[in-house]
Amino acid sequence: MPIATVIVDDEQLARDELHFLLKAFPDVEVVATGQNGIEAVKLVKQHHPDLLFLDAQMPGLDGFGTVRMLAAKHIPIPYLVFATAHDQYALEAFNVNAVDYLLKPFDSLRLARTIEKIKRQIAAGESVAGKIDRVLQMLDDRMAERKSPVPTRIMIKVGGRQLLLDPQEVVFAKVESGVITIATRQIEGHATCRTIEELQASLDGADFFRAHRAYLVNLKHVREIVPWFNSSFQLRMDDKKQTEVPVSRTQSRQLRELYKL
């Protein structure tokens, strides 16, 4: 029997690339693809795949959140391969002994090793449950860290100065050419964190919304929601430039639900 496989990634190019590379493995059959965590849950419930390639850094419900939701809904979880563009997520997947991880852009030789590893585990009848328990334990540890009573301060560099901000001072953050810029109502500076995902984790809270892969916004600083092309939106912020932040199509759906648009 072929290994029934589902691919979930919010980037169309990444889905297409992985689907294409998997065609080189006749014992692997891609039965469905999806673009976000909610779709991942539905597709796993519908198709009962043997293997799930899951993007670790999707807007909204990310890869680890998807695993949490599958477990909460008591949906049998397939063998997992986390796909990521950042080493830190790869190391997390490895440390919790997920089946495997792939770094983007995908490498055909690395993928071949992953498929062989999965085939050995399936042939040996290894249980996925123990691996998932470790994934969920890691998620519990993360949540405990986020609930720490120590107040979070965000450091930014402005000229030669290093300033500390309270999270609610942040109006929005953007990443461009690998550099993260944080804007308050009066100033802009460069963040010391490496990725916008790392920044989002440190700003954890209901007020922050991942409007776009390149933007994280504080909903308390949104002045206006502006309808845009293809049923999407822009958010006009209340910084001194009144910056207009694009909202991706996927996140536009979440924005409609949030504000009953």
C-alpha cells in the first residue's frame, strides 16, 4: 500500500515543490494539500493519512498549534514531518523527536532520507503516539513559559541607543530583507530578535495579529480597516505615518470573523 500523504503549507510554491519532489517516490501518494492549520485538521480527519508534511510557521494556527488541535479533537495523528525556513523550528521538531523535519528550500536527497526513515518506522510498526506526546509536552512547556509573571520588555535599537518597550507600545512590526523593524506611535527601531515568529512569541497575547507573513500588528493600534483588492483589507495604523499594513487573503478571512465584517 502506498504511503497516503497530506501536504499543508501556506505558500503555494512550497506545496507545489514538495508535491513535485514526492513524485519521485512511487510508494508515496499525495492524497490532499492544504494551506493552513484549520485545513490540516479537516484533511487529516477526512483522509486518515499515514504521513503529514506540516509547515511550522503558518499564519493563524501554526504547525504546532495544528498538532494541539488534532489531539484535542481526538483525531489520530499521522507520522509528522515539519517543514520550516528557520533552523530554530527544525531544532524544536528534532528535540521533541517528531518523525523528521525539512528545511526550505527542499533538498531531494534530504527528502529521500526522510521517506526512508518513515518507511522503516511504518514497517517496524513504531507508534506515533509517543512522539506526539513529546510534541504536546513541548507545547505545554511553551505555554507555561508564556504565562510567566515576569513582564516582557522588547528591546529595539534606534541609532546608537537601545530602548526597552512595553508590548502595548508596539504598533506594528515588519520584516524586510531579514531585518525586523518595530514601530511605536512616535519612533521606529530595529528589533534584536532573529525572526518575526520569535517576536510574536515574546508578544504573545490576543492583541497581536499576524496580518501578513511580513507584518505583525497590535489590534489596539488599528485606526481603520480599509477594503482592498480581491476581498482583502489593509489596516491603517495610528503611528505618526499612519502606515497601511496589507492583510493576506488567508488572514482577511480571520479578520472578517474577528470583527464580524
